[in-house]
Amino acid sequence: MRSHETISVVDPEIWPHMQAEVRRQQETLELIASENHVSHAVLEALGTVFTNKYAEGYPGKRYYGGCANMDAVEDLARNRAKQLFKCDHVNVQPHSGSQANQAVYLSVLQPGDTILSLDLAHGGHLSHGMKINMTGLLYSVVHYGVDRKTERFDFDEIARLAREHKPRLIITGASAYPRLIDFTRFSEIAAEVGAIHMADIAHIAGMVAVGLHPSPVPTAGFVTTTTHKTLRGPRGGMTMCKEEFAKKLDSRVFPGLQGGPLMHCIAAKAVAFAEALKPEFRAYQEQILRNAKALAEALMSKGFRIVSGGTDNHLMLVDLRPAYPNVTGAAAEKWLESAGIITNKNMIPFDERKPVETSGLRLGTPALTTRGLKEDHMRTIASLIDRVLKGEGEAKAVEAVRGEVLAMCREYPL
Ligand code: DSN
């Protein structure tokens, strides 16, 4: 029997965790570069009866009856995404960023084909060819990295690798690269060696949408993204492509890779795209960038080394070694969490520590900016981070910082 009672009554085991998570998000500073806080409208869309509906297929061509509302919602999501990114074609059904990427691989690769992509240890993503990911298992993967000195892409070296290995697909985009990506240059290299260029803009999608980061859409065959990072939508993915790949892509998403689309997520994506089309969203992205610069500069002024000397986007990689040679990223992440500052340990390029330890921390400003924090707050947060690390997690220092974090969170509630 269906119940009309609320979760607190129906599932008293889940309820306290929901409450605790709301409190945790309200009372901590979120610096994980890939996370954000969605609007009430996006959350509302996620909690709708769209979750009850099977809608395999696409608008106008479904395998179930009763899909008229699904068609309308998916069309809105597609049209808004096309307006936002100015792409020829978009598929909004991928459940995640990995699946958005897998749909591309299924569209243009055969097992054994060669991919050229950024090394995970240099800021890439596991779905771009990590050894034990399906990409590493099915395809022959060659990686490019960043230059040891500049910690930026060396296009002569990337072009050399492309000429040598003749990949079928060149993947660009990153999960920990703090600089602008010259997608046009990558497309030129791809064209020269007869490869297709796929740009995964998951991290920078918000900035690309408003024109604050160069867009790969005009030159890349495929552009994929998640919808929950700088784009500030629900957890999910989408794949854009040139018209020539549209039919193949759609058939690879469904039925190639997925069954029924998550219509409540697609509705929430549509809501997020509408929000992103508003002028306020551009102002939000500009503030993310100003905040990231302010945080990076404040950290550098405290003696931290920032990989590549700064940031052009929403994130930075802090190399802990010069300031605190004995502190690993793992320890820093743990101590900072006790103080209410949420980060993630991250490999820095050419890191000598293991991925579970790391010498780096990845910090990002999208969620802090959603909260309403500005440059001055970033300078305060840099000091708070430094105090926790200087104290090596010592209880008194952590407690004092925790108090200041709480005060800031209460002044800027979600
Ligand atoms: N796991 C995400 C990140 O944190 O960057 C990428 O998918």
C-alpha cells in the first residue's frame, strides 16, 4: 500500500541522515571543485512524479504510452541546452558524465582503437582511459601530460604524440587543470591526423555557457559535460555533437548504453538550463573566477605553491610540499574537514606520493560563490586553511577555525 506519510515516519532510519546532511552542507564550507548547491527549483524538479515514468526512446518516438509530458520536458531540456551552448545537436539522457563519454566512444570507436587523452595523474579523468576503467580495458590508450616546467599543455608534444600514434579519438577536458584549454588547437591537431575531437567540459561548462571560457563546440565533433558542477544543475550528464553524428549518438545512448531515461533528472536539467540562460548566471560565473583568483593569490601569499602559478578557472591545485613538506593531501583533507572546510586530496603533476596520499589539494570556488561569498571571504578562508595545516590538525587550532567557519556559514546560509 502506498503511504502518504513523510519520510521521517516511513523511514526513520534514512531520515536522520537526510537531516544531518542538510546540516552538514549548511555548516561547512564546500571547496570541492566539482560540487555545487542547486537551487530550490532544481531540487523540486528532482522530487517529482516524473520518476514514475518510463520513456524509452526520444520525443515523438517512445516505446511506452503516456509520454506526452515527457516529450515536452525533454524537448525543453534539449532546446535550452542548444541555446546555451549553441550546438547542432544534444542528447540530455546520459545518466552521468561517464555515460555521456561512453556514448561517444560507442559512436565512433571499435574495441582496440587508439585514444589520445590527458593522463589522470596530470588532471585527466578516469573515463578518459584509466587502465581499469572500461576505456582502458577496451581501447588502446596513449596519454599526454602537462609540461614539467610550465605545468601547462605542450602542444608541440601533443601534436607529436598524435602524429606518432594516429588516434581515432583525441579527448580533451580535465578534472584538475587550472588553466584555459585551447580547444581550437586540439581540434587542429585532431584534423591533421584524421582523429575526432571530443571535449569533456564537465568542470568548466558554466563558464563555457556564458562565454568566459573558450567553447569547443564550434570545432570539436563531440562535447560532453556533467550538469552538476559549474552548471549548477542536477547530478547527470549530456552529450552534444555535430549534426553528422546526431543519429548515431542518439542510438548509442539508447538503446546502445541505457534504457529508460531518468525523466525527473531531465526535468531538473531543463530547469537548470533555464537558470543558466539568465543574466544572473553570467554574474555568478564571473564571481566564481574572481573568487578563485583571490583564493589562489591569498594562498600564494602565505607560501603555498599553486600548480602552474595560478588559475584561469574555478579551481586550483595546491602543492603542499614547499609550505608543509611532511603534510600529505590526505592528512590535509582530513584535518580541514574537522574544521568544517571540505576539500579533496589530489595528485599534482609528477607527484611522487601515491593517489591515496598525494602532495596536493584541489580547491574550487563554485559552491562558495553560490553561497554568496566574495573575494574578502576567500582571503579569510586562505588564512583558515593555513592555520589548520600549520597546526597539523592540532585540536585547539581546528576547534578555533571550526568556530569561524560556522560563523561564516551562518552569515551566508544556503
Ligand atoms: N569526480 C569528478 C571530480 O571531482 O572532478 C569528475 O567526474
